[in-house]
Amino acid sequence: MIQNQNNMMKGIRFHGRGGQGMKTASRIVGTASFMEGYFAQDFPIYGAERRGAPIMAFTRLSNNPILERGIIANPDINIIADETLLKDNAANILQGTWGGTITLVNTHYAASHVKETYQVSGKIATVDITDIALKIISEPVLSSVAAASACKLTGVISKESLEEAVVKELTDINLKKEVISKNTQAALASFDNTPSISFSDLKLSGEESKNRIIRLRYEGPYVGSASVYGHGNTITKKTGNWRLFKPVIDHETCSRCRACFVSCPHSCISLDESGYPQIDYENCKGCFICMDECPKQVISKEREVRAW
Ligand code: SF4
Ligand code: SF4
């Protein structure tokens, strides 16, 4: 049954990197909306389909049948699940945000700092959903926690519908019951940690409030694809900002066997004058093959704390 008879449509855009779970997040919000009694639509869009590459996913919910199709160019809610995307010009994640947009950034920085640094339009909230996922799920998988934040920001989806949607969507992809249970707990924690922001608080100009037209813009490969798009450009395209964890070598106990040096698939480990391995953190993607290959187990995993 439709709860709200007023004419309401919300467009939610999710930005993340391949592997973080944004497609599933959009599905969870779509299913939660449906369970709440709304019409819903959800879908992802991919550029380069690989882990770490920028991806987008979308959810629309409305109390009327949804006739709009295609990407959400002017989101009401913009979820940025990876703060490093703010620095990635190719990802263009603030495109189309306007005075009526609520943006949520996954970071430990204050909302005022992010708004000022990136001149974000509309309202902004920040929640460290990665921290919630690591504490409860023990993995940096963000589908449930990002979906929960989006549900809270809509102002019309209840915790009960969120919980039901998380269980349904994660059961559909064959996750174990204990993993689903942790995801549900994490989702509820994320919901509680996300502030309530009223759309009616947003001050819109007449032009902005009417701007719902979708323009599908052609982007050439230099702009439209992920950061690394062609031969010989990896010197200028830093891929180190894809990491959530970084490998750290304990040089005190390293035997200089070079196993890490030869096994890094991205050639991010070089040897210094004394033969000790040194990691190029500007390009290391955090795959941890080096850690798995180190026979002395002297490479550890540390949570990345970024400074913009
Ligand atoms: S984590 Fe992966 S990319 Fe980074 S140095 Fe180790 S093997 Fe290379
Ligand atoms: S594999 Fe381990 S022990 Fe060998 S050089 Fe690398 S860090 Fe040192």
C-alpha cells in the first residue's frame, strides 16, 4: 500500500568503486522502497568493469508509476561510498548535483570540511560507513551500510523495510546466514548514524526546482573511462587511491628474498640500494599478493588513513 499520497519522486545516485557493492546497495534501496509501498526502479552502469574502477548505480522511488528512464543526472540523494572519487576528475561524481541534492560522503572528515573543500551543492552529511562495516562485518563491503544511509536520507523508508530488503537481496546472492546477519546489524548501525535531513530545509531557486531533464552527455574515452585508459599513462594516473588497506613491510625482519618484488602484478615494489623492497604507495592498489607471497610473513595490512 502506498503510504504517502503526495506526488513524490526521489532519485538516488550511488558512486563507488568496483567491488564495494554499490549495485547491491541500489537493489537494497529499491527493494526497501517497494516494501514500504512505493514504486521503485534500480540499475547500475559500468564503464571499465573491473575491481577498483569507478562505477555508478541508481534507485528511483515514487508514489506514482515511474516513467523516467536512464541515468539520474540531477540526484536528490548522492551517495559517495569512496571519498577518493572526489579527487578523480574522470569519475565526475558531483556532476548534476544542485541546490536540492543531499550528498552523503563515506569519510571520517566533518561535513563542513568536505563541503568547503569540494564546493558541494545542497546539503551534505558524512558518515564513516567503512568503519561500521569493518567493525561489524569485518570486511570493507559497503552494500548494506551505503543502502542504509540512503534509506535514512529519503526520510520515507523504515528500518523494518531496510532490514527485510537486506535479508532478501543478500539471500538472493547466496550469502551465508551469519554474513547476512552481520550485514543487517551493520545496516541498522549505519541507519542510526546517518543524520536526518529534511528536503524541505533545502532552499531552491525556481530554475533548480524545475531541473529534472536528463541529458545523456557523450564523454570521450579520456573523460568517460576509468583513470587508467591507455598505454603509457600510468605515470600520471595514480591508482594508489583505490586502497582501503595498505601493505607495510617490516624491514627489521625482511630477509631481502625478493619474493614480493617479483610477485607484485603492478610493479609497485622496487629494491633500494641495500636490496630492501620499497612500496610505491602512489600506485599500489592494495591487492595484498605481496603479503600472501612473503615467506617470512613480514608484510602487514594497515587501514588507510588518507589526507587530502
Ligand atoms: S598490495 Fe598488491 S599492488 Fe600493492 S605492493 Fe603488494 S602486490 Fe603490489
Ligand atoms: S617477500 Fe617478504 S621477506 Fe622477501 S623481500 Fe619481500 S618483504 Fe622481505
